Amino acid sequence: MNALDIINKTKRKQVLNYEEISWLVNNFTNGNIPDYQMSAWLMAVCLNDLTEEETLALTYAMRDTGETLRLEFANSVDKHSTGGVGDKTTLIIGPIAAACGMKVAKMSGRGLGHTGGTIDKLESIPGFRTDLSIEEFKSIVNENGFSVIAQNTDLCPADKVMYALRSATATVDNIPLICASIMSKKLATDADCLLLDVKYGSGAFMKTRRDAERLGELMEKIGIAAGKKCKAVISDMNEPLGRNIGNSLEVMEAIEVLRGDSRGELCETCIDLAAEMLYFGGNGDMDECRKMASEAITSGRALEVFRRTIELQGGDPRVCDDLKLLPQPRCSYVIRAMNDIEILAINCEELGMVSMLLGAGRLTRDDEIDYSAGIVMNCKAGDKVTAGSTLMTLYSSICSDFSEAALRALNAVDYRRTGRSASGDR
Ligand code: URA
């Protein structure tokens, strides 16, 4: 077998068999196939796609480059989001599901580019450790029902090297490649049920609902073929989820929801997703599961789960009572409407990039992040805003010159002028 023949086959839309895909993945992971050949194959996949059988073969081949975990929890459920902006749902749904008796053992990633990562959010809590041993992880899930750790380096090494290459060669946004990347990691851990939150819109990898549905269907098929209970839900990422973007800012918003202080759209989305998890785990019909999820918040039980997980993972649980104990930014910059306007749309990916520019995210895997940085949004598409009102506030501890970030943030908002300017002019 050789790489050139495999690249040529995909280029000519000929179907690869399992042996060929596995050979390619193993030899690239071991360093025997150079980046330029793997890049050529990835680009051929982007142009011609893979069949379902090839995607399943790619998923298995990637999974089998590393260890697989045996966690052996009964009633375990995992939830995976395909990536978005301001997506702090894991911090809310995990404690809700655990408060309702499920075992949520979650391995998460760090943020890269415009999308945030759950691990960075949790690490913004002073002392919080995500590098637990598998034994510690299991023991926290057994005691408290909810734990999140960073993706184990021995799990799916192929995905690490392939994802890095895809990021550098514009080959991320292909449905079979995304499916194999996510599902290989999910199949390497062993939750009974897997809820996939597939996002579409300006802040997601999939820009259209149709593509998100295709990705969701493919991931479900691969999960089911591998023996999992698997369900994909499609959700809108044309706007940030909730108001806050950035690590400690998102933890603050998640705690507000868990405290029951914020019953808006974010809370409703989380109740819906948690209900899907509970339903999936056989806890009743959807109405009953929604009620259970909602009661986990109103009773304070979900907040208690979150507080205990923070404590068990070495963090300061007092953040649940006093949000000021989370990293606070040194500088801020308020962006106001110059005129009476109506917000038409928000470019969510661009806001993710602005947040990264402020220090909340990484351009490359080794970049340091500023946990306090980010954006608090005061507007959504469809809002009518009066001149002088705050559209959003930018926060950072490392950036005192906000000019580039502010310009890009303002350009991310599409609006139409409806009336007077802040100085009273028409
Ligand atoms: N998330 C992943 O883990 N992999 C992808 O390819 C895209 C999103």
C-alpha cells in the first residue's frame, strides 16, 4: 500500500476499504506519512466527501490509534457539542442530569480559534484541576455524578495530529471529517448514551441547518453502528448562547442559571437539553423529564452538584456564592449605539474571534489565555436599541488598547438605523 494510490483513489471518487484507511491513519499518526501527503488526502476528502462506510472505517481507525476507556458506570450519559460561541451548556446540564441521578463523566477539550472549550472555562475557577487520573475521575462521578476532565493524551492520538493539520490546511469544515474526529473520541470513552448537540449558524462549523442535520444523522448512524444509544439535536448558533462570551464570564452566567437567578433563553435551552439526556436515560416521558430538569434548578440541587464537583476537583466552591472570587478583568470598554437602530443579525464567529483577540482564546494550541477576558452582550438580533444604549462590553486584563477589538465587534453587528443619533441629530 502507498499514500499516493490512496490519495488518487479519493481524488477519483473511488471508495477506500478499511485496510487502506487504517493504513493511512496509522502511518500518519506514527510519522511515516508526511504532512503534505496527508494534507492532499484531506483536501480530496473535502472536495469529494467519504461514503458512510468510509466514515465508519475512519472513525474506528482513529479510535484504535489510542487507548479506550472502560468507566463502567450504569446510567451514564455523555453530551457533546460540535462547538460554538458562549456555549456554557455543559456547566449547567451536567449538574442538572447528575442531580437527577445520572452519571455524567465528561472528557472535554480546550478552545481553539473562535470556539470556546469547557476545560478552559472550568480552569478559570481558582484551583480547579482538570488533569485528574482516571481513578480520581471515576471516584468523583461515583460520589457526585458529575466530573469533567481534559481529553486524555493517550486517547485518539490520530485526532490530535489530524486536527492540527486540518486547522492549518482549511480542511476542518467537512462533514465526514468532523464526524470521524468527534465520534472517534466519543467511542474511545464508554458512556451508554450519547447526546450530540449539533450547531449551525454563523458561530458554528456548519453554517446551514441542512448541513448540521446531515452531520447529526451521520454521527447518529456511526454511534448506533458502534453499539451506542445516540441522539443528535440540532441547535442554532447564529448568536452567542446567553449573554457572556469568555471563560470566567461564562462560569458566572452558568452559576446564575444554576442559582435560579436567570430563567431566560439560556436556561430554557439547558432544560431542554437536560430533558433529552434524562429521557434518553429512561427517566420518563419528555414532559416528566423537563419537569425533573427544571426542579433540579429550583430546588438548588443542581447548584449543589456543581459546588461539590468544584470542591472535589480542587477548586474554590465559594465562587458559587460570590462571583467576585472568579478572575476579574482589569480593563473594560463599552460599545454603545450611535443612533436609534434595529439589530438585524450578529456575526457570531466574528464575536468569537474578538473574544480571542481580547485574550479569552487561542490561535495556536500553546497560547496562554486570559481567563477574565471576553464580551458581555446587551443586544440580540431583532432588538430595537435607542441611541446611547450599551450594545456590548469588552473585557480584558492583557489588552488595554481596545481599538481593533472594538471595531471588529461593531462590524460583527448588522443593523439598520431607525432614528436619531446620540447627539439628537436625525
Ligand atoms: N470538534 C472536533 O472535535 N472535531 C472537529 O473536527 C470539529 C469540531
